[in-house]
Amino acid sequence: MAEEGQYQPKISPKRLKLEEIVEEGGDDRISVLPDYLLHEILSRLPSTKDAIRTGTLSKRWEHLWTSVPTLSFTNTDYYDIFSESPRNPNSRSDFVSFVDKTLTQCRQLKLKKFQVCSSYDIRFKSQVNNWVRYAISRDVEELDLRFWNRESLIEVLLDEYLFISSCLTKLRLYSCKLNPSGAISWTNLRRLCISWGHIDEDLIENILSGSPVLETLVLNYCYGYRRLDITSKSVKKLVFSGYMDLSSLFGVNIIEINAPNISSLTIQEDSVLNKLLLLNVFSLVEANLDYTNVSQWETMSEEEEEEMLKGLMLNLSHVKELNIGDSCSKVVSRLEAKGFVFPSNMKFPVIRHWYDNDSE
């Protein structure tokens, strides 16, 4: 029997299919498998609640879920963030109680993944930070925290404990406030996605200096910065996915990107910007443009749209592959009608979405 906290062999999805195991003999056949195989099966279930439910199958399964290295908690009202009221007024407190109780029963000493998706209430601030501390204390490799508040866009202030971890390899934060009191130390972090968060130039520098092996940086509707200096030699992929600064909607919004070492750049989603300037992206091999630009809550003039796209394409004329997505198709059509000569590296139309994907 495998010891808790140790890495176990990874099982290919092609070699292990739950349906094939249980179709003949049911519980008898599956119960004879070693623990690490059963843990692998439970890790593939949609949520920890589903894993807990398997405890009713037999005594063999009763406590297996407590040693699974993947914990995933999703409050159903997370998917009702735009509804006027939650399905269950007590759903948040019930969800918090469920997570708290579950963590007291878990015996796994080393976590592969810890995920929480829920609407947020400031009353549960201490519990949320306890969850983060729990995950970090279990040397979690992948941490995924997604929160939302129906009443307002409140960012969840994360515990200082998060900012020092030598085990994190993937970190995804949605509507979370990063306010480290000192230097960040994510020595093994390779992928970082921040959504709907306030970040400034100093925080970006702190993140990059404390993440020496970071390869992919995704900024999804983040705000508070005017210049992205991605000078880290390890970062090779940058995803700029939307920008909206509510504090300066009626001013001139210009974002500069200085990223001399990245090989892949994606610009997508809606941005409240007047200009997006690429200053130094000479190492780029691939670029993807699939964005819509709006200004002061109104669509930009056609001339402004055309000038911005022309400027981006000309600055990207050196890349090996330039993909233009469907969001830019109308602007491209107008430029074509006006006789604009497109770069020879451009591929159009490319109707696909390059947004952050956990399967990558």
C-alpha cells in the first residue's frame, strides 16, 4: 500500500477508464485495485463532494476520499453570479461549513491540487485564509481560488502565507487582492493567472523577481497598471485578456507592453483603452489578436480601431505566425477595402479562443 504524501505513478486516461473497470463485476473488481489507483479515480471526479459520495459503495471505499491528493470545492451559487439572489440564502454559510468539516477529515499530507469556486462574503474572511494556509501547509502544487460577490466587485484579501511557497507550480486567482508585505517567493511557479484583480507595476516586479521559473503569465481584466515590464528571461507566454480600470474610464488609457523575451503573445477580450503599445517584443514567434476595444463605455470610432490594429500588426510583422481572431474581423475587412497591405505572416480568419486553459 502506498504511503500518504508520496508521489504515485500517473495513470493515462487511455489505460484507466472507470466505466471499463466497473462494467463487469462492479464493486468487486474495482475494490481489489491498490489505493493509489483508486485515489487516481477519485481525483478525476468533478468535485470532492462527489468523491465523498463514493464512500457509500462499500467499506473499502468509505475512507478512501480522505487520502485523495486533489481537493475541489464548488459552491453552486458561483454559477449564479449574475442572478438577483442566490438559489439558497444560506448557501454561503453551508458551503463554508462543508469545506471546514471536510478539511478536518482529510489525511493526505501532500496535495496535488486545491480548488475553491464560490461567491464571497467578508464574514468568512478568516475561513478563506485558513483554507489557503491549509493548502500551502500541505505543499500544494496547483492552487485555484475563484471568488465573486453579487453586491459589488470585492477583492478577497489573501493571507500573507500564500506569498512564500516553494511547491506551487500553478496559481490561479479570481477577484483576489494581492498585497504582500515583503518579497514574494514562488520558486517553482510556472503558470500564473490573475483575473479581476488590482495590480500595479511594483507588484508585477515583485511577482517576476520572486518567480524565477515562471513561464506563462495570464492577466484577465486586471487593472491598476500602465506599463507591463515583463523582463524575466523565463516568461515565454503572455496573455493580455481585457483591461478595464473603473477609476479612469473617462481619461486617456494607454498601456505599454515591454516584453523582450516572450515568444508568444495573446491580446484578447474587451478593453477600455485608447492605445495599446508594443515597445519591445522582438523575440516573439507567435502572436494572437482577438480583441474588441471600447472607449468610455462607447465603441471606438472606426478610424481609431483601424489605427490601433494597424499599429499592432506592423509591430508584429516580424513574428513567424500572426493569427487574427474573429473579434477583429470587421476591422480587418475595412482595412482590406481601403487597400491596406497586410503582413505576409498574417493568418485570417482564425476563429478560436486562446484564453487560459487548465488543460494546457
